[in-house]
Amino acid sequence: MNEKKLVSGLVSIAIPAYKKKWLKEAIVSALSQDYPNIEVIIVDDHSPQNLREVVVPFLIDKRVSYYYNEINLGGKSVTNNWNKCLEYVNGEFFVLLCDDDVLMPNFVSELLKLAHKYPKCNIFHGERVLYHENTYSFESMESWPEYESFVDFQKEKKKVKRKHTITEFLYRSRCIKEKKYIVFPVGYFSDDASILEIVATGGIASSQTPLVKIRISDDQISSEEKYPIEKTKAAIMYNEWYMNNPMLEVSQQEIKNSVDWWAYGFFQSANIINKILILYLVPKFVWPLKQKIILFIKVCISN
């Protein structure tokens, strides 16, 4: 692999950019870190929204670089552009900042303290605050332990106590560049699988103070009514990945329950055509033919 030499102490903050609305705020938060040795990498994923207009004023700062994808990489999965960002990384440490999120000024400095304290860890987590765009309210999330082994982290995740977004982490660059982000349709579940793989290399260390503001809005992929077919495919692929991964302890019944729960949620929010397609997609060991017929009848009656 033609690996560039990473600069010791440098932190690379990459922004996989597509939406213009909050991009300036994200860039400002990256440049406002109280840790000075950073670079900010903006990768425009062939956006139709003229992101260059937002980015150009920041290019006078030598810490900022801007790249434009000649084709849209994130259309099938946003994860493709996350991995493109990794190609431009020069720093010893790496942060992936979504274009609608905000890093608090001490995000990098606080997580670097953990990096020095836990040299065997390759991933470090900052507590998040959810910012609900429509209601303008903030919601602080529960803190994670300062250190967790992979086994403990996986146990908590299986209890659905380890929800996260991709912006909340700082990585040792060599590890994430080697592993890369795992690609699922529209990027759904990609963060979960990718984080699990990195945690498996040495555990995870977490800050007990809020370090990142995560925006919740209708423009996001996670919006309930968006991409039900792709999300169903992603749920099935993620659980297949989980079941076939020797690092992870999981039973077929747990996989069945997980796919059932996610697919039914996507099924409920889908239109009639997509409901039928979801019925077709879900494996028979999760929804047997009888159950699919019952769901189909319920759909026909309700419509």
C-alpha cells in the first residue's frame, strides 16, 4: 500500500460536504479548536448547491484544503465519500466532521488527552449533545465509561446503549486508513460496523463532558421516511456482517430479532410500493411466508 508518512501531532479534520445550509458553521467549529496543530480537509461530493461559495473565503487559512469530486460518490452510500476523505489525511489523528454538525472548541484537545493516557486505543469518543433543528432544543446524552474493552463495549451496544454518530470520534489515522469505513447502502449502519471494527483493535476511551453538537433535522438520511428500501437492505447486510464476523458474539435469534425490528420500522414508514418491496427483501428466516401474507393483507386493508 502506498501509505503517506503521517505528521506526528497533526490532527486532520475532514468534512465530507454535500449540504450547504450548515457547512460554514461546521468549518468554523473545526478552525476554532483550542488545539492549534490541525488541518481542515473539505471534500465536496459533487454537490449541486455551490459549496465552493462557502469554502473559498476560508482558503486564505493555510490549514484549509478543498477537494471536489468529479462524480458524486455518496449517492449510493455516504460512506464512499468518508473513505475518499481518508486519502487526503496527513495527520497522526483523524476526525470526520459531518457538514451539519459542530465540534466544541475543546473537542480535539480533550480527546488527545485520552489518546496519550490510553496508547493502545485507536479510537476516542466525545460525549454528544443533540440539537433538534425544528424545536431548537438541546438534549445531552449519557456519558460512556472513560475506558471500555471491546467485549464490554459490544455488550453495551447489544443492549442498545451505545448509540452514536460518526462525528463523535477521533481516531489514530493509521488504523482508520487501514480499516476504512464499511460501506452499506446509503451509509446506514456503516458507522456502527466501522466503529466496532476499530474498537476491536484496542478498546475505546471516552470523555465524560460534551464535546460535539449533533444536529437533528429532516434533511438527514436518518429521517424516518427517507430511503426505506435502501435502509432495509443495509439492515440485512449489517446483520449478515455481524453474524459472519468472528470477533462478535451473536446468535441467529438475535440477528432475526434485529432485522425484524428495523425492517418493520422501515416497512411502517414506507409507501405501498415500497412496503411490498420490503416484504420481498426480508429473508424468510426473519419473516416467513405466512407473516409476509398477513402484513400484505393488513396493508391492503389499511389502504
